Amino acid sequence: MLYIHNSFTKQKDLFTPITPGKINMYVCGITVYDYCHIGHARTVLAFDVMYRYLLARGFEVNYVRNITDIDDKIIKRAHENKESVETLVDRFILAMHEDFAALGAQSPSQEPRATQTIPQMIAMITTLIANGYAYVAKNNDVYYHVRKFASYGALSHRKLDDLCVGARVDVNEDKQDPLDFVLWKAAKPGEPSWPSPWGLGRPGWHIECSAMATDILGETLDIHGGGHDLVFPHHENERAQSEGATGKHFVNLWIHTGFVEVDAEKMSKSLGNFFTIRDVLKTFDAQTVRFFLISSHYRSPVNYSQENLQQARACCERLYLALRCRKLSEVELDENNAYVKRFYAAMDDDFNTPEALSVLFDLAREVNIASSLDSSHADELASVLKQLAGTIGLLSLAPEVFFQQTSKPSANLDALSNDAIEQLIADRKAARLAKDFAKADAIRNELLDKGVILEDNATGSCWRRS
Ligand SMILES: [Zn+2]
């Protein structure tokens, strides 16, 4: 029994896929005109956790995340950079893929691009005009007539009368009603455009997702998600478009993720507290970033700070320490195992990752207790820990790999590279063989000063960053 909070009903709904065992999930992706930031990472990893967990529970998931590769911001940025829209877009799609892979996010099943779905958008707009929900303005823009869609505002829980306050018509718009939104924009000189029944132009942002979602996943989706800022107007408009065109219920469950704040302030470029994923990953490893972002529930705001990330790193270390020196094997997760049961119960309750993480810590503690009493029992428990954590993308690295990653920003300035550390370890070994114990100790202390802990064992020395 999986319960998920539905933004439409404002409560946790029992989730029942349209086709038993199969899930259609559409998540609004990135508008590619700049590097992705930590707010994007939050949304991507929240849905990555859901995706992994649903797969682990045996669902077949068709996970679609689109790429918005044409819009005002893209055109403006390409113009500022004096480059073509294609060059800009290709560069930032590549960067986005690099960043998401570096975060350990799984690729979606399909990743449609808006510019490759234009015929489907034109078809949907044509249907909306035929169904009386849209009209062609004198300037050849096509608008959605919001007042024609009776339940407009139901998703974002807004009343039309409240929306009217502040709604304005721009000078270059030709709307019948200030609430109406654009489906198709007539071409302006120098902008990319496509032929349509209403002349050359390009799609509005909202129609993209309606057309791509319906094209790939069908008229009714099990899950539609995105960041909280998309509820209005983007998702409200998608709903109006899709239901206006198909006459069918568009989405069974709307999932929205919370904001990322920086030191308790809103993240923004003008405040100078804006962090790209690649910047963050220079200081903190991907497992730490994942732990940090999922240690809050996906709907709550999360506060980005160096301190919170350092804490997340320390938490990851505690979990990875339980796996060190253990003989790990692939295990089937047994639903009757008390830890597995508790972990599933937490995740089945609206993907409650903070609670699920606390189960992992309890299990890690039991591994540590068992390690001095019954080594093979400790190995079994550790294998369950690794497997369970893997369902949400944690503990995916070999412990020694995790511990050798750079972790602390304070030590980072003079942190040794892995090669430099290996060299010093080799020098120390040579000194010990030559019985120069003073030199060997000096090297050990030097490493310790730089935050590297050596552990001698039967096969030599292994090391980790403190
Ligand atoms: Zn969208």
C-alpha cells in the first residue's frame, strides 16, 4: 500500500496505477540555457529516489523527463552570447547530462525535446481550437481561453476572481481576456520558427509538456511531477490544455518538490548565493549531496549550507563505516526482515526518506555491534544495509572509494590528490623496509595533518580521508 501526497487533493492518496504493475511518470525537465543548480539537483534526485524505489518494489516505470530547448530565455541568452540557439542548447544539454550523471541520477526512460514534438503540439492546439478552448488572435498568436475550462484553478487551489487581480495584457499580446495564456506565438524576426496552420511561429511553454506527455505516455498519467514553483501556472495550464483536448482526466497524482534555500534565504543569482551542481561537486561528493538533499522530506524546504553538507558527509561516513571490512553479498530483500519492513513502511508513506534513513542508521548500529561478536552475521546485516540503501541510491560505492573522495571544504585548499597520497604511502613503506622508522612516522603524521588516516593491515596500508 503506497500512499503519495497529491497536490490536487492536498492529501496522501492511495496510489493505484492505471495498469497494475506499470507506472507512467512524467517530470518537467530543464530549460537548457545555463548550468543546472542545486535546486534542480533537489528535484532530479527526489524523483530519482522515487524512480529507484518504485523499480525496487517491482514496478515497471516509464519515466519521461522532457527538455525545454526553445523559449524566451534560451533565445535571449543565445542572442547575448552571439551564438545560435542550437549551439547554446546542445552545450547545456551536454552539461546537464554530465551533472546529473555525476550526481548519480539514473537516466529517465525517455527524454523528449520540445523542438522534436512540434507536430504533436500543433495537433493539440488544433483540437483545442476545434473544441472551443482556444482562439487565434489578430496577430496570429493562439491563446487558451481560460474561462472556458470550468475547473481552471483546481490544481493550484486558486479562484479565477483572485487570479484576475494583477493579470495584465502586454502591449504585444492580443488576448480576449488577461487570464488567457499563449499556446502558439507568431514568429518575430530573427527568432527560430516552425510552419503551422497559423503561420510561422513557435510553441508556448505549457503546450510542450501536454503534447510530449500525451504523445509518449497517453491521455492519462499515473504521476506528473516537478518543482513546487511549477504548480501555477505551468501545471494548471497543462491540465487545462490536456483535458480540454482529450476530454479525459489528465493526471491521477501530482507530485511537487520543495525549494532549496541557502542559509535560510531564497537562492538567487543577484544575492550571490547561487550554486551550480558542478560547483558543489567540487567540494562534496555525490553521495553526500544525495544524502543531504534526501535527509529532508521531498516536500519540505531544504536549507543549503556548508555546515549541513558537512553533517551529511559525516552521516554518510557512519553508514559506509558499517560496510568497511565486511564481506558483502547480493541478497534478496526479505519483507519479513524487521529493518526491511520498517524501511518499506517509511518509503510507502509518501517517500518518507528521513524516516527511511533512520532505519539505515539503526541497521548500521547493529552491524557494528555484531562485528565484534559474530562476523558472518555482521556480513549478512551489512549486505542487507547495502541493498536497502541502494533502493534510494545510497551506499552505491565501495567503502574505500567513498572514503578516498575529497570531502571537507576546510581541508580542501591543501588537500592531497589521491596520487600524492599513494606516493607518500609508498615512500613510507620504503622507509619502513629500510628500518627508517622516524621517517615512516613523519610521513604518517604528515598525512594525518592533511586529513588522511592510514590503517595498516595484513595486506598493507589502506587509507581514508578523515
Ligand atoms: Zn512541464
